[in-house]
Amino acid sequence: MTATTSADPRLSGRALRRVAFDEETIASRVAELGAEITNAYPDGELLVLGLLKGSFIFLSDLVRHIVRPIQVDFLVAASYGDATVSSGTVRLLYDPETTLEGKHILLVEDIVDSGRTLNRLMTVLEERAPRSLEICALLHKRIAIELNHDPKFVGFDAPHEFLVGYGLDHAENFRHLPYIASLQ
Ligand code: IMP
Ligand code: MG
């Protein structure tokens, strides 16, 4: 942990354990991901679907590095605490307004942990008959044992710590940090 971050007024006195990915590191990797995505889709309609809320900063940076026509929309899925989750289905609180049928769909997620969120969402999205369906995750903890769909695009392998910043939260706090850090 650097002196700068311990003095960061955004933290309301909460101590960080360490900065896992700083602003410059994130920016250059996100630019690379944008180029990878641009090259991976030579033709067809591409709909980039951001999973809220965690992906909002990543998505907004990423789409500015995708140099081809795209559409952007969002998904909001019911959170962990919701009773429908234990039934093995996912409830969409916000469903994209744009049709998915016949389009390349790229689902953008902040972090893959157990993989449960993605497994359920991908099942729902597959039913909409997209032309292709892939995942772009900023962070991947590589601990998911039952991941049905491997993310095609991954920013970084994540340390096995609870991370905040660049969209990731702890009880809705710290999403606005420009870097990704673990909490003390
Ligand atoms: P999964 O379903 O276990 O893969 O969980 C994925 C979701 O859990 C992510 O979209 C995050 O919202 C949240 N999550 C998992 N790990 C972390 C973390 O280290 N920090 C913040 N949120 C996390
Ligand atoms: Mg999330």
C-alpha cells in the first residue's frame, strides 16, 4: 500500500491492504481488450451487454476502444440475497430493450468468482437465439469449478482477495476508486 492510497480521501478512513491494479495498468489492458474484441468480430451486428452495476466503469472505458459499429445495452440481474437465486434461475430486473436474436452478444462482467451469476445469465441469453454469445470479464479469480462458459476475453487473473474499485463495491462503497484494491 502506497502513501498516496492510505491518504485517499475517497476511502472514508477505511484502510486498503494493497492496490492490486493501478490506473495505468487498467487503462492499458482495457485498450488491449478493446483491440482484441475489434479483431474478433469482423462482421455482423455486435451488442455489448453490460451487467450492472459492477461493470459500469469498465464498460464505459472498454466500448471507447472497440473500433467498429456496436450497440450498447445493460442487464440487471437479481442479487445474491434474492430468493429466486437458490432455485437455480436468474431474475432479470432490467432486460435489454434491443433484440438479441441474430446478433453477436458480448456480455461484460466485472469479476468472475464462483461463476454462478454467469452460468445462469448465459442460459437465459442463449434462449434468445443470438448469432454468438461470449463473455468479457475484467477480472477472473480462476476458482470457479462449474463454469459452463469460459470468458473469451479476460482483463486480469485476480488475486483471491475481496477487491473494490473501478466499479467493484463493498456494500455499494468504493465503486468510484480509479484503481482496484483489496480491503484491510
Ligand atoms: P459469482 O457469481 O460468484 O461469479 O460472483 C460474481 C459477482 O460477485 C460479481 O459480479 C461481483 O458483483 C461479485 N463479486 C465477486 N467477487 C467480488 C470481489 O472480490 N469484489 C467485489 N465483488 C465481487
Ligand atoms: Mg457484479
